[in-house]
Amino acid sequence: MNSKTSYLIGLIGSGIAGSLTPAMHEEEGRVLGLNYVYRRIDLQALNLDPSALPDLLVAAERMGFDGLNITYPCKQSVIPLLDDLDPDARALGAVNTVVLKDGKRIGYNTDWSGFARAFQRGLPGVPMDRVVQLGAGGAGAAVAHAALTMGARTLTLFDSDDALAAELGARFPDRTVTSGGDLRETLAAANGLIHATPTGMAKLPGLPLPAEYLHKDLWVAEIVYFPLETELLKAAKALGCRTVSGGGMAVCQAVDALRIFTGREPDAERMFEHFQRLLEQ
């Protein structure tokens, strides 16, 4: 058991004033009996860009930070500044969790594991033969990796950038990963839909696809969590689809990061309840 009881953690990203991650970490740390302090390092508020990352990492080490979460737009640019990477972070080419220990910087990715944990919690036992995913950006890469790790046999990605399909095909050679095509036709034959674009966020409302493309035999997994019930989830629920909100991924990536930072086992259900209270404030 780790005997350390005090932790100083930070979040580096741009426009993170509204992030609920600090509050989730601090509250769970408190319940676990830790002196757990979590600070935002907001590039936007500091009038900085990712070129400041080398200096920020050195400053965090000098000030005794135990770890950092990394979010947009720094998940790729932080990688050359690290000493080592967890295999999943290396495969994904993106890091959202950095442990600072014994003079070393070790990078991890809990976006993919957070999505997988939330998916299995919210949609246990759903068929994974034919999955469609909208969006192939940073978050999209993580959730596509998760879908294939969880057993998706065929994954069709719809995004303006089709490079991810080739990367995933090389990483999962026993699966079929394709890009583009006729969305309506592909969805009609699919078991499930993963939504990994920003559409549906409070600041970008609406549906990411025509509602008539959905059908009752689809399960729908969302990564947008503000609002917790997006227009997509409302439309899917109205048809009787099984759904999981983006809140699960937001919570479970924090669960996994807290475990990596402290070596202790957070209570995912307790963190989800706290997250829902935070959303209601």
C-alpha cells in the first residue's frame, strides 16, 4: 500500500476554467483520506500556447507536483517532453496523464480506458459486430481504440480525416476498419453508434446526423457530457435505443488517472454521483 498521503496535481490545457475534473479529484481524494490538491494551469488565462509546455513541466517538477492531467491542445505536443510512455499512450500518440516521480515523466492515456469502463458500465453485453463512429480526432482515436479493444469486429469511421482508419487497421489486423461511405446505409446495418465530435455540446447544439438515420436496434454511446443528455441521446432514447452518456467517460478517465497518481482504488460510482451533483450546480 502506498504510504504517501499528500498529492499536488495539475491540469494543463486551454480554456479549462469550467472543467469538473479538479473538483472530482479533490473530493474523491478527500474521501480516501488524502490531502489532495488539484490546480488548473489554463494556457488561455495565462495567454500562453503549447510552446510553453517545456517551461510548465519544469516549473511543475520544481514546485513538487506529483502529476499532471493534459488536455486540449497539448495531448500530442507533450509526448516529446516525456521520458517514457505507457504502451496504450504510445499506440494512441496521445497523453492525458503524466506522473512526475523520481525525476522522470511517464505518460499514460486514460481517455480510452475511461471510455471502455464507462461503456461496459452503461451498455453491458451489447453486440459489437458492426460499429459506426462519427469523429476521428483526439478523443475519437481513443474511443475507437477502446471499441476495438472491447471486441468491435467491423468499425466504420466517418470524419473529414481518414488517416485514423489505416492506423487502427495496422494496430488491429484481425478487424475490419474502414473510413467513410454512405452513412445512412452503414448505420442501417450497424449494431451501434459512437459519437465523438463536439456537436451537441452546450456551445455547439444540434444533432451530428439526421435523426431519421437512427433505428431502434442501435445502441448509442456519446462522449459529449455538457449537457449530459444531448440531442442525439434524446432522439435515440425516443426510439428505444440503449444509450450511454458522455458523463461516464468524463468520470472514468478521472478514476483511472487518480489510481495512476495515487496507487489507490477510487470508487467509480461515488465519483459519478459527485459528477452529477457538480453538473446540477
